[in-house]
Amino acid sequence: NQGSAISADIITATRGSKMATAMDWLSWSLLLLSLICETRAFYVPGVAPINFHQNDPVEIKAVKLTSSRTQLPYEYYSLPFCQPRKITYKAENLGEVLRGDRIVNTPFQVLMNSEKKCEVLCGQSNKPMTLTVEQSRLVAERITEDYYVHLIADNLPVATRLELYANRDSDDKKKEKDVQFEHGYRLGFTDVNKIYLHNHLSFILYYHREDVEEDQEHTYRVVRFEVIPQSIRLEDLKTDEKSSCTLPEGTNSSPQEIDPTKENQLFFTYSVHWEESDIKWASRWDTYLTMSDVQIHWFSIINSVVVVFFLSGILSMIIIRTLRKDIANYNKEDDIEDTMEESGWKLVHGDVFRPPQYPMILSSLLGSGIQLFCMILIVIFVAMLGMLSPSSRGALMTTACFLFMFMGVFGGFSAGRLYRTLKGHRWKKGAFCTATLYPGVVFGICFVLNCFIWGKHSSGAVPFPTMVALLCMWFGISLPLVYLGYYFGFRKQPYDNPVRTNQIPRQIPEQRWYMNRFVGILMAGILPFGAMFIELFFIFSAIWENQFYYLFGFLFLVFIILVVSCSQISIVMVYFQLCAEDYRWWWRNFLVSGGSAFYVLVYAIFYFVNKLDIVEFIPSLLYFGYTALMVLSFWLLTGTIGFYAAYMFVRKIYAAVKID
């Protein structure tokens, strides 16, 4: 299996990145990057292809209607499309429900390798379909909001082919054609304040002929699903008694206008064309996953590697050399007073491990951060191996939800042990706080946003039974696991601090302006954010513009770089703080280490203003509501990474000096 081999090489290359010298580390990183760039979509064992024989029915299903302008998905039959005799909805997993997918059957009759010139979809050939004034107004509203229709055939999403020409000014023969694909097809278009509906769909399906023995019937597999939407006026369509139709030739036809102020008559028609393709079934998703320029990810990774080397240089030159000098001077028995006047981090040895304010809340937030870290690490790694490809609809979100629930045992364990280290005693209350603080905020914001989505009758609204199921998972799985982990973490020996804490707190000298918390957040957040902001653009495009995100190999590398850069910058910041004789580092380091979340918020605002065309209140509320959740989660994640790196660093340096 090509994918398994590549995954093995990726793991090998990642291990190779631990080599001693910086040049070797860089070469292994570039090798790993080249392997990831060559990765193709593949299917995990157990996902079997569907074989079709000649004239076997190929079912066309509808998924939803989406728009990047409103961010509100709607189910297919929310508009007056032609309906089959019996509407059947597919049983969906948790991820599909949360995404707003409502997969349903359609009346399109498509047979394997069987052409259809033109056929009326519903209604009699001499009696066109009539849209009422209310239906016409709704269709016109959806068209002006730039809605796309998403269909699937054999689990392949429909795509619209776009042919772009790079050199427009040159002769036609020399023009270079760049073919791209757009997910779904446009519901309609507007021109000179008139609204037109795409009422004819030309389906182009590609099949791969499988090799069989001579005496067996040929089998086919669907490998691509394209559509060319057209708008054809009722008067230009010629129909007969057999529901067949004849399309107008050339450009003689006019588009089908939808007047929202009156009833409109029209035909919904479609045609089917089959073409043989050399694309194999295992590679059929490549068309959909090569819609964006992959080369930009090279620059992203190289940029991130440069940032990490820059941070490593700061850490090794400033911190390690200074520390060695400090520790050597501190451990000298003579001239101690002069040394202590030069440098100040040893002066706070009696207060550096003094428990902070609100230790329960701090340990609870850090426990949720550990829970997030484990969940994200496992999800990205499994997705990198190809097991959460876009062909498995909703699998990524379903896996993330369940993993977050089950990772509660690790979050509870780390929170319980830290809470005991901070001299906490009410472990039951601490466990409850860990299990409910962050998930409660997330659930509360999502519930409020869901009420607004309900008011719009969107399929993106989480149904009440699903919400009850999520609450049952929270209180039935996550809460007991957090309590279990917290119990064992609280019973375990607390972290061994190398120095004792004085009974009387030391007075903190007046701090310079650059030691302000907000200045620290700005300084600490810029480098980790710079290491991952290019990848952030693709993630935002996947979330808000209905694109596929599939480069999990790149994302795994970026995540590792983010962990390293957050750890390094956190160590630098806590060292400067202790040198300024400020021992209140617990909360400050947690806040400052998550400083890149502030830049994510700024970038989200920039993306909203420059990339999205959202003008209404509820879509804007949804965008900033979900962005707030993303920023909060990212702050917890990076703050936790930085906190534990700084805690290990502080314990190491104070264990290395002799304390009288």
C-alpha cells in the first residue's frame, strides 16, 4: 500500500529529526516534506469500492445548500426542487449532523454507462412546474446570497469545472488553460438586477473499467462526478410525451428568469454523459484535493523551520550560556554578595514555587489544555495516515468529539496532580471544575448560537436529540473519566520542587514597562503565530468557504513546530521575569504563552473583512462566536504547552544551584 509506505517513511523521518546537528535536522525535515507532498488520497482497509454493471442504477443524492456569505447551510428540499415519490434521509453520524449535512435521495435517474440527451425531471412534458410567489421569492433570495448546491454520486461530491487562462493577451493557440474545480454548482446567477435559475444540469460522470476475466461481465467504478449547470428559458425547451426534451442549439436560448414578485413557470431538466477514465478508484479523490496550490505549503514549512531555528539560537546563546555562567557563579562559595547583585533569579528562590491565586481554576484550565493537546495530537496523526479522509463524511469531527471525551482521564490526572502540588485540598470540587469549566463555556456559546440558527430554519442547527446525546456524553463519559483521572492524580506524589518556600513573601520591585502582561503577550505570540499562519489560512478556507482540508501531513509538522516554538518562547519569557525578581510567574506564563491566540483573533478579523462577503447580523454573529471558541481553545492549548515547558525549566535551574 503506497499510503502505508509513505506513512512509515513519515514516522521514520520524524524520528530522524532528533539528530544532533542542525543541518541534519533540516535535511530530514526537507525529506519528510517531500514525502508528504507526494502523498495521494487513499482508502483505509475495510472501505470497499462499489462495482457497477452496465445499466445499473447510480443513485444521485443531495447533501445540502451552502453559502460563504451567510454561513447557514440548508437542506436540499428547503427549496422547491423536484421530489421523488418517497423522500428518504440517510442515517448520519455525529460529525455530519454538526456540519449541517442532510443527505437525501433525489429523482435523478442515472444508469451506469447509459447516455441521456435531455430529460424532464418532474411534471408532465406539457405541464411545466409552477413556483408560487413565496417559493419564487425564496429561490431568488438564495440565488442573491450565492448559494451552492451539493450533490453526491457513489459518495463522490459534484464539482463544476472552471477553465482559467493564464495569458489572456496572447493568441488563442498559445493560451495556457488552467483547469480548477469548484465544489458543488451555483444555484443561479444575477445579471443587471435580474435573477436567473440554473434549471438544467448536464452531468458528466467518469468511470474506470475494471479488469475481469473473459467470460465475466465488465464492471465499472465511478471515479469523477462533474456538472455543467445551465439556465434555459421555458419557451426554448422542446418536450415530448415521453418526458424527453431537446435543448436549444448554440447561443439562441435565453436564461430562465425568476421574478420574485409573481409566479414562475419552468422545467427542471437534466442530461447524463459518461466518459471512460484512467483514474483508478483509490485515486479518485485527487481531483477534489488538488484545488489549491500546494507549493505555498513549502514556504510555510521553511518559514516555520527558520522561526524555530531563530528561537533555538536565542535559547542557546542567551539562556543557556547565561544560565551556565549564573549557576557557576552561584555555586562559588566566595563573592556571593557581588554575584547576587548582578543577577536576580536566585534571589526569588524562596518564593518561586509559592502557590498562585486561584490554584483550582489554574489547574482546571491546564487540565482542559492537556485534554485538548492529546485530542488534537491523535486526530492530526490519524488523519495524516489517511484514516480521516474527506471521503469519510463527518469522521474527523466525530473522532474529535469522542477523543475529547475519552482524553478527560489524562486531563483530570494532570489537573489533580498539579492541584495537589499547589497545596489544594478540595479535590472533588477541583475535579468538577475541570470537567465543566471549559466544556461548559463551549456548550453555552454553541447553545446560544444554535438558537439563532434554529430561528433561520437552517440545517446547521443541531437537533434537540443530538444536543441531548452530547450532554449525555459529557456527563456520562467525560465527567466520570475526569473524576477518575483527578482522583489518581491527586493521590499521586506531587511534583517535587527543589527549593522550599519562605513563609513571608518577598517584596517585588517595580517592573519595567516591557514586563507588562500585554506587552509580553505581544512579544511571545508573534513567533509561534508566524510559524503557522499560512496553514491557518487554509484551515479558515476549509471552515468558512466550504473547501476540503486534506494536508494533514503538513499540519502535523506545523503542530510539532508550534509545540517547540511555544515551549522555547515560554522559557525565554519566564527567565526574563525571574531575572526581574518577579516570582508571580504561574498565571502570567499561562497567559503570555497563549499570546499567539491574540494574533489568531486579529487574523480572524482581517479574514472576515478582506476575504468574506458577510454583511448580515446572524452570519456575523456565527463567525465571531465560533472564532471566539477557536481563540479560547488555541489559548488553552498553547498556554498549557508553554506552562509545562516553563515549569520544567524553573525546576531544572533551581535544582542546579546550591541554596543555603
